[in-house]
Amino acid sequence: MAVPKRKTGRMKTHSRRAANNNIKLVQTVACPQCGAQKLPHCVCPNCGTYKGRQVIAVD
Ligand SMILES: [Zn+2]
């Protein structure tokens, strides 16, 4: 089994873990029909339209 030759340094460990600190919030866009925040390129969960067309029934 391969064994590490040297102890992983503090800098190496920290910079590896710091890569997860750059995770950003999911981007949203305003729906052109109702103005609600929705995921881009997805059907609006509020009014059920996509590209100005009713896709899913929403009550
Ligand atoms: Zn909408």
C-alpha cells in the first residue's frame, strides 16, 4: 500500500479545505410573467410558464 512520504503541511491542508468556501448561492432570475425569483432555464414554480407559454397547471 502506498504511504505518504511526508506529513501534509498546514498550508496545503488549509488551501484544500478553503476551496469549499467559494461555493456561492444558486443564481436566480426574475420571471418575466410574474416577477418571482426562479431558477434560470426552468419552468417558473409560481406561475407555471416557460418562454411565455403555460407549461404546467398552477392554481
Ligand atoms: Zn412566474
